[in-house]
Amino acid sequence: MAELQKTNANNENWTSTACMLCSIGCGIEVQVAGQHLTKIRGDKKSAASEGYICQKAARLDHYQNHSERLVKPLRRGADGNLEEVEWDVAIKEIAEKMVAIREAHGGHSFAYYGGGGQGNHLGGAYSSALNAALGTPYIYTALAQEKTGDFWINGKLFGRQNCFAVEGMEHADYSIVLGANPWDAHGVPKTRDLLKAYKKDPNRTMVVIDPRLTESAKMADIHLAVKPGTDAFLLSAIIAIILQEGLEDQAFIAEHTNGFERIKAQFLKVPVEKYVEVAGLDLATVRDVAVGFASAKTATVRADLGIQQSLHSTLNSYLEKLLFLITGNFNKQGGNHLIALFAPIIGHSKEPEEGGPVTRVTGMKGISKLFPPNILPQEINTDHPERLRALVVDSANPVLSGADTGAYREAFKNLELSVVIDVALTETARLADYVLPASSQFEKTECTFFTFGFPTAYFHLRKPVVEPLGDTLPEPEIYRRLLVAMGAIPDRFPKLERIAKLDRKFPAGRLYPLALAAAFKANPSWVQYAPVILYATLGKALPENMASAASLWGVCQFYAAKYSRQVANAGTPGKGYAQGNALFNRTLASDLPVALATFAYSDTWKLMKTRDKKVALHIEEMFSALDDLAEEATLASSIEGENEYPFILMAGERRSYNANQIFRTPDWRKTDKEGAMRIHSDDLSKLGLQDKDKALCRSETGQIDVLLMQDDTVQPGMVTLPHGYGMLYSNDKGELLQNGPAINELTSAGHCDPIAKTPYHKHVAVAIERVLV
């Protein structure tokens, strides 16, 4: 490591690593001096991204180095303030309190909130061991604040909630971008290059559906400026036009689906003209989109949070999928299709009658083995005897990112134990009883499991490029120490450690898996702690600083066993254990993304989990939602701002210089340093305000100060604020300041989807008022 840093400091070499700001994980190269990433560029050697880089990735040194980095464990002292404490003391005290709460109240009194923020992606694989020791099934994560409605629909259509469908924009002739602004949000490979390719090609069409004239919409052939919150009406109208005019792909439907006749009957009665009127659009243009999509040789839909966190969010996801299903644009090149996940980042939740867990206070069922952050404060802020009493937060900041910040603050006051594992002193960490400092993503072995590439999926195991800062630890080691202190596992596994080292010397060695199986047979309780035991044993036999990668050995074994032919197609031949081991060794040896597997489109049908491998188009709950939509169409006021709160705020807008909460200080931003509120010039005039004025934005839940930005890309009556602001940081004088709007002071946990409890962040009723001086 020291030799590498010296070379880089002399600007002679570049080190390969990757960006972690979005699901694409573009390969980057860095030059390093001390703790600093002095230069960053796209890595042309990365087969997945081929040198592509966005403006956000180029500023990752601001993630690595900022005023709120944690360097020592902290605990809350008798005076109520956080104070430094030694690791051994913190681990011992936390473990004792965890055991006491578990023994007194049971495992259901614990919850875990995690999700790949400041420090943890690979480390999250080890959290399952702690949850097993605690006895809790309650896993809360950012995905459950965004995507679980979509996952629920996947489960109904394709057989399981972890059937994962992606778009095929790079191969499509016709693309609908729905509730997304890829130009700024990215999310598809080489995003800006792809959007430019669409704009230049007269034989391809891109339609953007968005209330605002976004950067992506400006590049589109057609922009449907739908009224905020009316996406379900527009999508229903498009589907109805296709079915009422007989434009569906009848051959595909007959071969690959069930329940179509009920679908058609439902949409034959849709009053298309009325729905288009409700959406605020022109009927002729909407019909052109419906006919264009249905008649294109290949067509796809790229959908994101704009519909998944808006009114009718789960219904929106259903309609989005019906659109590509009834036109036959599924599981083929240029359409939407299923992919095989490398690691189980999501699962499938059983129904309660099948043994699936439900929360004790709100009775919420899990989706994809996750629970929604929207209900977490309600599970704590109550006198219910089976309420949540303890919370572990790993690389997440729910106090700032969850709906209703005030409810989260209250929740932390009511917890008997709160532990935060993170890289930075976040708003959540500031409220915790204990704060355990993790090494940053550039200080340890890391990866992400968003292996969405197709036909070839790539996986990038990133090596550390700088030394760990202060007295920090990688998350697997933190979890191991907690398990040992709780008495769940021994401190050492001498026999397994020796056999692992012996096996690593011989590529064909098979002693370690046999010894591990024997250890689990002799100690059945150890099975649930398998990731940490791999880390503690196999990890010691891996190259320096790579012990955290030990859990990938098991992931590679399962993946190769399930997709052996496709793994061989991507360059890892063999069968069984030998192939899985070879794949693991490839990921360890490479500084670049490794080709995991190469699939054919015909393989995607094998990923279906329905018994007959056909799509189950009819979903009873969605038919009820469609009936409710018909009634809502007669009540136009239901989608407008209320009298007291006349504006509709779309909270969480993607912009050029906002990301998730991985960037904490404002100095990383080149533009929009304050996170200004976009507002139409007509609305400014009516309010008697001007561009760059400060104002008060008020909702039923709370209020915040905002900086106004005149912008006629938004509709009158609509305003937007970005996410990734509102965080606390220390300036050069040591003063604690806040940067920009903390939007979840305005949002409500109760304003959410009835099935998934996804918050309606894109449709918040607010009032805007002059700041009284």
C-alpha cells in the first residue's frame, strides 16, 4: 500500500477502482497522495464502462476527505454528549445490552437499518450474522423506501419478488423514460452517451414522461409533461389505446401470459379522453406514443423514483410493466427483461400464513425480506408491549433520509439502545448511544452487487487505495467482535484457519469446504453466522487487506452452481466446486471488473418463477386500484394542491451536483450549492417574490427555509427540491452548519402507498411564504 501511494504521488501510475454513487459502478482510475484522491478519470480498461465517467464521480475525494469523518468509537456520556471510547469497551457494553434486551423482550424488539451509504456495500453481507444473533427478521433499508412496490408487482407477475427486470435502452428502437432524468441521475451504462445517440438517430424515438422539462426531456423526441401525480391516468390511457385499437402482440400474449382477457376487459372500459385530460395532455400526442410504442420493432421502459415515490406508486409499477408485456417487449433484446442477480440483495417474503414475519405494532408484511422505513418510527414511538426497543444502523442516515424527520428524532429518544456503524458523523449518528467508525470505501476491500449488465454481467472487487483513517475498522470485523462478545461464536477457529491457509496453497484443494461442513454439523448454531465465520477463517488465508472478500467465496459457489453454463461462457470453465472456486479466484486477482456470466435472451425465461413460466397478468389488488382510479378521475381536486397548501412539491429531484448522502460538505458542488427550489415565474409573481429570494416552505409536517430559483421548466403550481442536502458539517472555523434544505422535515410517513408504504415524496402539498425579517 505504501509503495503504491508513493508511486501515485509521483504521478507515474494510476490505480483502478470504481465509483459507487449509482448502480452502474463505473470503473475509474485514481492517483493518490496520502489520504487524497488527487486525480480521477474514467478507466478505459473497464469492460463494463469503457472509460465513461460523470461529473459526480470526478469529485469523489470530497467523499474520502471531509470534516465529519469518524476516527474513533463514540458513546453517549452521562452529560448527554458523545465521547470517545476504546473499541473493547464499546463492543463489550453494546453486546451486554443487546443480550439483556434480547433475553428480556425477544428478538422482535430489535431492528436493523442498513443500505450501502457512506461505507458499506460488501460489509452488508455480514450484517445477517448479527441479525441472526439478535433474532430479528426486521431489516429496513433505503430500497424499501423506493422499490418495494415494484418488487411486489414482480412477485405477482413473475412468481417471486426477487425476479428482477431491467430495461434495454441501448438496443431499443423506442424508449419511454418514465419518472426519471438519466442525464443527471444516470442509472444506465454510459448514460449521456446513450441519450446523445438517441438524439442523433432519426430511426430511434425517446419519449420522456415527466412534469418538468428535465435535461433528459430536452433531448427527447417527445416530452409528455404530465401533471404531478397523474402518471397512473396517463399509463392507463396508453394501455387502453393499445388494447382498444387491437395493437397488442397477440402471439406473445398467447404463448407467454395468463389472464389477458381480464386485462383487456378492464381497459376496454377506460375513458381514454378523460384520463388524458386529467393528466393535462393532448390526446393526439398520447395516441402517437401508444401507437409508436406498440408498433416499434423493439421498445422498452426505463422507470424510476418519479413514479415509484408518487401517487399510486405500486399501481404505476404495474402499469409500466403491462405496457411492455402486452406489446411483447419482454425477455428479448431491446425490451425489458429479467436478469440473474449475483448475490441475493433482495429476497422473497412469505405471506404471514406461510410463516412470513409481520411487524408487531403496525402489522406490516415484509416485501423482498425488507420492511419500509416509513413505519419504523411508529414501531418505536408507542407503549405497545412488543415495540422495537433497539436499533442498529449501518451506513444509512434515516433521520435525514426517511420521511418525517421529526418522528425519527423522537424515535431515537425512545430507544433503549441505538448503535450506528458509519464512516461519517451523520445526523443519525449524532442521536445514537454508540457510534462505531468504519473505514471508507477506498480504505478497504469493497464492491457492489448491482451486476445488471447484459448479456454479460460484470463484478468489480475493489482493492483499498489509501490507508484507513484513524482507529477505524471494516464492517466485517465490527460484526465479528460483536458476535464474539455476545457469546455467539468463539474468538478463533484454529483448525479452520489452518485448513483454509493450506487449501489456498493448492488451487484444487477441497479440504476447507469439507472442514467447514464438519464444523457446522458439530455446531449447528454456527450456520447462521456463516459469513462472519468465513471472514474469520478463510479471510485470514486471503491476500493482505482482502479478508472482507471471504463471503464472496460462498456467493461464487452458489452462482456457479446455478448458472454453470453461463459462467463458462464468460471465461470461467469447469463444474461444481472447482468452477465456483475459480470464479472466486478471478475476482480476487483482478483490479478490474470480471465477467461473471454471459446469458442469452432465451435464458431469461428460465428465470421466471411461476409454475408454467408464464406471466400472470391479472393482479386482483391492482384491479381494485384501477377501479379506484376511475372514481378519482371524477374528482380533479384530488390531484391538485389543497387550499392551505396550494403547491405540489416534488421532493428529491436529481441534479448535476447532488448525490445521496455520501457527499456531506458543500465544497464538492460546482453549482447549486444551496439546493434551490425551482418555481415557475408566474408563481413568483403571484407570491410577490423574485428569483434568489429566500422563502419559507411549509407542510402539514414541518417547515424549512428555501432559496427560490425562477425556472419555467416546472409547471405552475409545482415546485421541486433536490435530495442530498440538509446535512450538518463543520466549516474551517469549527462552526457546525447545515447545507441546503432538509426535505424530510416536510414529508409525512402517513402519506404513502397502501401496499408497500412507499412515501409519496414526489407529491407533497406545501405552502410557500415570504420570510418575515
